[in-house]
Amino acid sequence: MNITLILDQEEIDCLADVVAARNTAAGTSVTAEQHLAEICMAEVIRYKTAAYESSVASLGDAARGLPYDDRKALIAQVAAQLQS
């Protein structure tokens, strides 16, 4: 995916200041584009993690209503699939 951002001069200047400070502090030479890409990727990864955790939680919620022996069997089945 490619994203085009339209920034006004104030936004460009603020971004340049933040990137310059980052580069000075870390001794790096990250560009504004790289800086923004890292921020966006971190956010997408956060979304992905939240979706995964929600899916796992919904499985747990659904299994909670099963009888104990069925829950144990389900856990064993999932564990066996994860080991293969």
C-alpha cells in the first residue's frame, strides 16, 4: 500500500523539527518519510495485535460455556494443532 500525505508548510516544518531531533538524539539519518512510515507501521501492528487478541478472547468466551470435559478436549485439540 502506498499513501500520499498532503502537508501544509507548518506541518512540514514541525515534522522536520521532530525528525531532526530524533536523528540528533539517536545519531541516525532517518528521513521524514521513513519516520512517518515507522509511525504508521507501528499503528497498523497495534491494530493487528488488537484484532488477534480480540479473536482469542472471543474463543475463550465461547468455550467458557462448554462443559469442563469439552473445554479440556478443545484445549488439547488446539494444543495439538499448534505443535504440528
